Amino acid sequence: MSDEIVWQVINQQFCSYKLKTTKDQNFCRNEYNVSGLCNRQSCPLANSRYATVRSDPETGVMYLYMKTVERAHMPSKWWERVRLSSNYAKALEQVDERLIYWPKFLTHKCKQRLTRLTQVSIRMKNIAKEDERLGERIVPKLAPKIRRREETRERKAESAARVERAIERELIERLRSGAYGDRPLNVEEGIWKKVLRGLERAGDGQRDVDMDDGEEIEEEEEEGVGEVEYVSDLDEEEDLEDMEDWLGVDSADSSDYDDDDDESDDDDSEDDEEASADEKKPKPSAKRKHVAPQAKPRKKGPRIEIEYETEGAGKDQVMA
């Protein structure tokens, strides 16, 4: 009943995953949609029992996702994830075993999706190998200066490689002639390893197992195939964004409170400073003590004699 209500809302009103086209058929952008079409059977939101196949974008490993109504009360563990084998035939067998009692529509669509994802991964690997093989041939036309510089580098690299090969041949000849004894000295480790490999290929040398630094050739075995995990349909990035939004609101509120507290603290500190300044100022009613200024000692200078003359005294002396 709840699935029907969800589908009515999605189909008749609005769905963020729906992509309408000019034709009657609509597409679904949900990552868990098994067919990519927007209809009642393929909708991952309107089906409490659902299954699909997805690949890890980083490693390319295929996973089978299954959703049941029994885990609907635990959104973080709603989807059961099973790792599929890299072998296509074994992966199909795993899908059949896991979806043996499921609707035939989901089983068929999961197999179809697994086949298509396998083809896409093989095609991507071939394209990557082709690009790596062609490499610089598909590079657009370079400037003359850059082209000359690259050609010079290539010539130097080729000459260095020829010198290194000549050194290897000379070392092999000297080693075969017994010029170095058991082990040569003052030889680079990389060149020495190449010389030993050349001797092993020629049959003149034998590998010393005790001297190997743990180099063992083991067959690669798939680990974790068939393991069951319970995951959520929401990615960790979306959860982190929700947490950041929630924390951002709280931090904004707390910053407002902090600003108010800072303003109140500033007001209190200003009031305290004004009160202390008022206490330091003298009261107008208090008597002020006048301190007499100290007499400064006069500076000693040159002695000056001053004479005064009057006109009357001079006339009396002339008349007499």
C-alpha cells in the first residue's frame, strides 16, 4: 500500500530523479535504478523489495545491491551489498543464487545490467591501452622550439641507453671471464640485477634463493568475493554535507551569542575604566596644596661696568 502511494506521488506530482523527454518514455537518474527507465517496476523508491548491480567507480568492482522491507526501519543498513566475482560466468551464478526467490523481472534486469557494465569496463580498458600505446602520436602539432627541445631530449636518452647496454655487455663479458671473482664491486644495483637476469636466461647462472629479498611470484586471488555488507542508499558525502549545514546553523547562532557576550563585556570594561578614571580625578571641594617653585641658581657670566654721564655737570665745569 505504501509503495502505491509513493508511486502515485512520484508519477503524478514531482520527482527530482525524473527526466522527461519529448517521447512518452521518461528516464530515471537514480543511481540504483536497474533499467534507467521511470516506471512502476524499475523505480527504486516505490519498491520496498528491490535489487540492482553497481560498479565501484574507483576500483571497478561489481556489487549486487538488494533491498528488503525487513530492514526498512534501519536506513543505514537498508541495502545488502554482495561483491561479485570478476569472472563473468561466476558473477552470473552468484546473481542467480542470491535472487533465486525474487521476481523474474529483477533477476533478468540485474543480469542484463551486469552484462552491460562488464562490456563497458572491457571497452574502457581497451581504450586506455590504446591511448597508452599511441601516446605522443596523437599529440597536436607542437611549436618549433618545443619540437627541437623534445628531439634533443630523445637523442640524449637514446645515447644514454646505448651506453648502458654497452656497459651491460662489457660486464657480462668480464663476469664470464672471471675478472671480478664471485661478485663485482662498484657496480650499480640495477645494472647488476639486469646482468644476473641475462645470465639466468642464458643458462649460465642460477638464482640464489637465500639472497632474494622476499620476491615471490604468487597467483592473484580475489579477496572479499561473496562478502555481505549492509549500507545506506545515501553516500557519505551527502551525510557530511548535511552535518556541515547543521553545524553551520549552530555555529552561526553561537557566533551571535558570542558577539552579544563580547559587546556586553566591552560595555562592562568601559564602565569600569570610566569609574576608575573618576576615582583618580581630585574632588573640587578638596584643598589643593600650592608648592613654591624652587629658585634656580643664576648662571655666572662676564663682569660689566656701567658709567653714567650728565650734561649739567659738564657745563658748570666750563663756566668756572
